[in-house]
Amino acid sequence: MKKICLFTICFVFLLQAAAFAEAKIAVFSTKEVMQESAYGKEVRTKLDAKFTARGEQLKKEREDLEKLKMQIDSNAFQGKVLQDKVTELRRRGRDWNEDFSVYQKAIQAEQNELGKPILKMLEKVVLDYCQSHGYTIAFDKQTPGLAFIAEGLDISDALVKELDKSKKAGK
């Protein structure tokens, strides 16, 4: 019985020692790393090249709709012409909203597709960096519940450099 009590007391003290071991905590911003890394900028350039022209076309269509609305509001039309212009504005507005929604979904799908490899690489970079620098915990800044982050805990800049190195090495 004494051995069991002694063993239990030792076990409790060992658990307390492990619980009070110093934890080294880091935070990073996935968004910042994605935006600032060369790999992330490469992805952004591909997206811009693919979607800029359509975005400009949608912007021009929106401006045309606003001009038509201003003409209608200024009483530039009367009677049947006014009714036709209002109907045209509504139709073109619906069409624009649908086109814009499709455009946004296409961008989102492409971002997800192009972002998968970089996120996978970033996950490995975070793991390797934290293990090699002795971090016990790393949180993304956007994690719900992080109310305060002390200065000096953010490793985002270091992760940008590590991700760039990893991309160049082709890992």
C-alpha cells in the first residue's frame, strides 16, 4: 500500500512538473504569409492575369447602369420611353448581378485551386520552423478566441522567408 501511495505522489509531482514546463508560443498570419511570399505573389499574378479583363468589363457595365439610373432619375424620359428604360435597367441590373456572382465564384474556385499547393507547403514550413525553433504551440492570428498577442510572438515574416526558400528548393 505504501508503494502505491508513494508511486501516486511521485506521479502527481511529475505531471505538475510537465504541466509547468515553459511553453514557447508563436502566432502567424496565414493571410499575410500568402500575400507577402513570392509563391503567394505568383498565385496573385496568375489570378490577376486571368480575371482582370472580365473585372474591368463588369466595372464598365456597372458604370453604364449607373448612368442609365441617373438619366431615369433626372426625368430625361417620359411615358412609354420611361417605362421601357426602367424595364431595361431592371433587366440589365439582374443580368449584371448574375454575371458578377458567376465572376466571384470563378475567382474563388481558382483561388482555392491555386492555393491548395501553397497551403500544403505552408503547413510543412510552419511545422518544420516551429520544431527547429523550439515552439510548442503556434496559432494562426485569425483563430477565434485570440484576444491578445504580445509583441515578438508573430513569426509571419520568418515564415514568408522559409516558404520562399522552400518554394525555391522545390520541396
